[in-house]
Amino acid sequence: YLVYDVNPGEGFNLRRDVFMRVANLVKLLNEDEPWVLVLPPWGRLYHWKSQDLNQIKVKWSTFFDLASLREHIPVIEFEDYLTVMGEEVVEEIYYLQRYKEGWTNGKWEEKMDIRECIDRVPYQKDDDGKWRGWFFGYENVYAKKFACLSVQSEAGNMKSFLMKNTTSRSVMLDRAEQLIHGRSGQHSTKFWDARRSMVFAKHLRDIGDEFRKEYLDSTDENDKTILSKWPEMKKNHGDAKGGPYLSVHLRRKDYLYAHKEQVPSLKYAAKQIKELLKKNKLKKVFIASDCDENDFETLKGFFKKAEIYRYKPTQEIREKYKDGGVAIIDQWIAAHARHFVGTYVSTFSFRIQEEREILGFDPETTFNRLCSESEEECEQPSKWKIVY
């Protein structure tokens, strides 16, 4: 069993990318030995701001179709893994870290070595010799062995290390974001097989589909976005038509200071949205945004004719599917639009673009972003096209 975790500061959509790296490592391991990927429970993410929700120990099945993931690799929820093990234990932990000396001669080279820990690690040895730390909110879980592992490596190259250095039944890689895609990157079938397997849970898709139908005149039959099992689903660019609306991912909050040079004012965002509506002969706009209600009403105020929508979950849906589920519903609705425009270097936008590639949209309708007033040249996103 391969368990993994990610730097606590990383958000939901970056974590989805790390899953793909680790999933493809497990795919490689299974060429020689039977390995199962243990899905780390969700919780305590920076963007999950709702204080009234219990957002610890959230299962992957809340967000994703596990049967679809299993079409790619064997996976198991952490809770089920503990049951299988018969005790609350992870036998070995490797805490992935950088090399203290940096790149050798300023050059990247593949390497990994067990080293002294560079930074303070989130695990401590107790009086019984057991390693204690944060295990997704499960307070009694412990590890038998712990080591820091300096890495400069593609995820797939962890295979030889794991096969040569451990005979344990379970191994955990903490800070798994240290491993890169490498040759399994976005130009490879390996990347896209892992990505295509990440089908959203049906209960979330159903909510998004109902919203599309009720407010945006959008159905899969009319939009040519009918899903089939991902291993058999191979779309050509332009197969998908999309619903008769424009979708916009408008990132606010932390981006207003983290990327203030690339974030438009609400007035300038509205100006660009109006131009896109006219160009695409559309009258409806779906906004996926972390903006507050005041900002949303201000944005709506710039439009006299266009219909502006955003998804507002009921309290029942919030409690059942958490902030992560609501974000997925937003992404699902945004992914089905006739035309999409996102936010500068946002992983939220990246995931929508990937979803549209899977559905078969023309890249010209997908790889777009809003520009800010201060940008003399507004560089549009790279077109990371699907590979089968």
C-alpha cells in the first residue's frame, strides 16, 4: 500500500495534480509488484473557508468516482486501508525534501538520498518508539519507521527506490509534490490517462447538470457533451458544442495581492465579458468565483441586457459535499460552456481547461484568460492539448 500526503499549504486543484503523479508511480509499480494507492482524506485546505462545516476526514468518494479511478490503478480509501491493515499504522514514512546544497553545478540531475532532515518535520518519536504526527485527522495512527529523503526526481523514478529499499506492507511518501511529472507530463498519454480517470462523482455532476438545464438552457444531448467510460471515450477537438452561455473563472481574494498585476478590476472584467458575449453571440454568463456577494452584485451592475448567474448551494449540499464539492460543481458547469475564459496561472482554471479537452471542445474556446488594465501584453494560456 502506498500512502501519500502533500504540503499542507497546497490547494485542492494542485493536490489533484499530485494525485496524477503518484497514481502513475503506482501504475509503474504494478508492472512488477501488486501495489494499491491509498487515497489521503481531504481536509483543512486554505481555500475551504467555511467555518460552520466539518471538513476533516473527507473521503475521495465525496468528490470523485472511485470506480473510474480503478479503471487506471487500484485505489482504496484511507479508512478502508486501516481496516485491511488491522491496526492504525503506516509502516514506513519517507519525508521528501529538497537537497540542501541545491542543484549540482546549477544543473538538474535525477537523484535521491536518505539525508538528515533539513527543516523541522511534523513527526515526533514517542516514548514507545512510535512516530506520531498528522495523519489526516486520525489521532491514533502511527508509523514504525521515519526518514527524510532528499529528492530531485520524476515521480516514476521512485519505483526503483521503493522496490529496493522497502519490504514493508505499507509506505508513505509525505510532501509528494516534490516529485515532478517529467516524461509523464501534459504531452504524454500517461498524464492524460490519469487525468481522464479523475471523473467527478455522479452526485456532483447531477447537481451541475440540473443547474445547467434550469438556468443556462444546457443539456448534454444539445451540447454534444455526453460522457461514456473514460477508457473508451476519445473525442476530437470540436466534437463538443457547449451550452449557449459564456463561463468565466474570476479569481479574487488572495489573487488581489498575490497577482495584482494580472487581475482586472470588476469594471474591466465586465468590459471583456461583454466583448466575448458579442463575439460569441451569447446572452448568458456563468461566473465561477471566490468573490463575495457584494463584488458579484457590483459585477452584475455593469450589465443591462446579459443574464449573469452563479451557483449558490443549499445548506444541505454544503454540509454533504463541503467546499470542495461546491467548487467541483462550479468547475463542471464552467466546463460545459460554449466559450470559457479563466484567470492567470490559476490551477482552478487549468482543471476546467483539462475537463474541456476531455469533453472535446475546440481549444480556441478553452485556453483563454481575463487580462488586467496594467498589462501591455496579455499572454494567453499555453494550449495543453489532450493526448490519447
